[in-house]
Amino acid sequence: MNVIEWLIAPFRYGFMQTALIAAVLVGLSCASIGVYVVLRRMAFIGDALAHTVLPGLVVAYLNQWNLFGGALIAGVVTALGIGWLSRREAIREDTAIGIMFTGMFALGILLISTVRSFRDLTHILFGNVLGVTPDELVLIACITVMTLILLALFHKELELTSFDPTHAEVIGVRANALRYLLLILLAFTVVSSIQVVGVVMTSALLITPAAAAALLTQRLSRMFVIAVVIAILSGIVGLYASFYADVSSGAAIVLTATTLFGAAWIIHSVRRARQPEDEEIDETQMEPVL
Amino acid sequence: MSEPMLPYSGGYHHDPIPGAPALVVERLSVAYPGTKRLALRDVSLIVPVGARVALVGANGAGKSTLLKAVAKLLPIRSGAIYIYGNAPGGCHHRVAYLPQRGDIDWRFPITLRRLVLTGRYVHLGWLNRPSQHDKSIVEAVIDQLHLSDLAERQIAQLSGGQQQRALLARALAQEADLLLLDEPLNAVDADTRAIISAVLANLRGQGKTVIAATHDLGRLETDFDSAVYLADGREIIAPPDAFVGEKVSV
């Protein structure tokens, strides 16, 4: 079997075509919003959001409602809850997230344990991109398109509130409103990626590609492109691994992204070692933007 | 100047009241949210249009607090503020605020040129993209602050003085009438100091109003028309021999 045949063969199957499109779409939306998640140091929130949709998924499953709907409601409620809690001075934001995320996740597990045989549990926790149905694909596509459009429309304000919220407030941009927008988009994105990599590993698609991109460039526009390329590449490599080696597709996707991050780290380290000393520049400020 | 189609403050725009001073502060008291202690107590001030006023005092005297209250970054506890006769927030584009360097995430991947461009955003509002006109204003102020060679640098890769000039460039790009500068001369090199002094002189020529916080008593009389002294959140009488200039407070 030649290489091209080897590459094409999996996609003779309809479910593999659906999986490929799903992986590309999820890679697009996760990596794009992930750039903001990483630059705004919201990695923990991203992870928390992915976990807190579990009770929504389970309740929807038990009542035979739409799984997406259940997860979305739980995700949006959590996004708003985190935003609301973190406005208060009494509890620090990361503490509030930690409490909410474990509480909601435990509620999901508790609900699961009430059902004797919960066949889809591993799919929810670890994803199964090969099991994406055409209906789910349409939803994933809608979420990706919506996310990309909104990120593009509000890019200049999202960028400004990320590095200088004070100036944003002075000119009348409500930094908090943009934070809510980002959290809600994050909830949608997380829900769309659960089918691909699962609740537990979703934050890898959000954070790892963007973090790798941040090591490779100091231009925001390039960071978006690199992150998206890494995420999509991870999705495709993961699909092949899953098809030929019969391993968990979610885990293969995440590990590919992790490997690419490792490569980015090496490139970054080599570049830094080669960089000539510049007396004008404060070395302590030369760290990557992570 | 044309109004943005979708202004950030929801179309909340007032014309200046004719003959009103640039800034009137009446018995202003301010506390930081979540704290009881007043950071500013009973401070009154009238700044005429075109004046350059230095707010002088030690750290914690209330200089930054006063500027933040005028920029509507802090809620007013009691008293009142009028900017060209209107309440704060009534005309965002008319007020530029230069923050202390520590308020900005310098590691964010953005170039100096784009940082300065954010000074134009108030004129653009939602969904609008910067025009050629906006970009030419940005290039002009970058040139004025001697930053042209550094325009494509990521902002963490600038020296402290260059960062300070970049922030001043952004404030100028906004083409505001009232500039609130928080410690623009703090810990800057001699070159930067000279460039900023030239900018302040230039602003006077344009009839712009400048209020700058400083704890540097060195060159007050060359850069400013008058000085107001603050200590522990109150206005105090100027120390003996200190520069006062034309009196602006009441």
C-alpha cells in the first residue's frame, strides 16, 4: 500500500469524513478562542467550564433531551456564575472557580452513578470523534462560525481589554461585558469540543495550541494562525492514530498537540539561546507572553 | 470630527458648555471600591481651558486617585466633577488618560504602533476599523515622540522611557482636549524627559489642558503653569519656595 493510498483509505468511510470535518471545525474555534484564553490567563476557567457541563450532559441524557442543549445550558450558567462570583471581593476568582468546577463535576458523576449502565460515560469523559453524527456536525459548524464571526467583530476591543482594561474603561468600553462575551463563547466552544476530546481533555485543545503559538511568535495575528494550524493538525493526526492503531481518538489528538507544544518549546529555547544580547532591553521582560 | 456609528458609551455624547472651565472639582471625596478609607477628601479645583497643572505630592497623597476619578475609573463618594461643564463620561473622546506603566500587560503580543492606534478607538466605536486618517495620525504622534524606529517592536521590548513615550503618544493620538497624565515623568531617562517636555510645551501652544501627577519638583516651572499640592488625600498649602504659578484651586 503506497502512502497516498494509506492517507486516503480511512476517508472512504462516511463516519471518518464526518470526524475529519468535526476535528477541523473544533480545532478552528478552540484554537482561536484559546489564544485569548491563554493571553488573558483564563486557562483555569476554560478547564473548569469543560468539567462543569457534565451534569448538564447527564441530565439531558437521562431525560433523552438533546445532549448539546443540556451541556450548553450548564456551560452558559457556569460562565455567568463564574463571571458573577469573580466580581465579588470576598472570594478570589481562582478559588471560586475551583469550588464551582469540582462541585458541578461531582454532581455529574453522582447523577451518572444513579444509572446502572451508562454506556456513553467514557465518550463524554474522553471524547469520541468517530461517533459524531451529521446532526452534531451541523451544530459544531454553527458554533464554529458564530465563534469566529464574533471574535473577528470584537477583536479590537477584546485585544484592548486583554492588555489594558483601564484604557478600555476610560473610553467607555465595558471590559466586564467583553469578559462575559468571551466566557459565553467559551461555553459554546467547550460544548462543541466535548464530542471530539471529551470533558476531561477539552482544555488541551483550548490551551496547548495557543500556548505553543505564543512561544513561536510575538504577533497576535500570527498567533491565531499558528494555533489553528496546530489544533487542526493534531485533530487529523489523532484521527489516523485512532483509525490505524485503534487507540482513543481524544487521547491521540491531545497527545499530538502536546508533542507539537514540545517542539515549539524547543524552537523557542534554541532561538533564545541564539539571540544576541541587547543592552537596551531588560532581559526580565523577554519572557514569552505565557 | 465625525461621530462613530456605534460609540462605546452608547451615544452618550455632550458638547462642551460654552465658557465652562476644562475641569471643575467640587469638594470631591473618593474611596476605592470595597474600602472605607477616603483616598481623597474634600478636594476642590478649577482648571481653566489651556492650563497645564501639576499635581504634586508623595506616593499615596491622592494624585492618582484624583486623576482616576476625573477619568471615571473610580466612583465619587461625595462632591462633583465637571469636565467642560459636563459630568465625567459625558464626552469620552475629549478626555485622554495616561495610566501608570504598571497598569498595562506589557507582555501582550502587540506592537508599539498598534498600542498607539488604540488611542483612536474612542473615535471608531464598535465594529469600525481604523481608517487611513487614523493611521496617519498615529504615524505623526509616533514621529513626534521619536519612536519611529521602534514602531514594530513588541511593547515589552521597549525601555521604560520608551514605554512612557508610547503611552503619551497614544494619549496624543486620541486628540483629546483634556489630558490626564499619571506620573508621565516617573523614572524616565534624560532623552525621554526632554521629549516629553517638548510635547507639553507643544500642547500649550494648541490650547490643550493638561493635568499631570508628579512627585518630581525639579522642573515644575518649565513644564507647568501652576501646581497643586496634595498630602494624605487633601490639598495642602505649597511648601515654602515651592513653585505655585498661577493659582488654579479654590
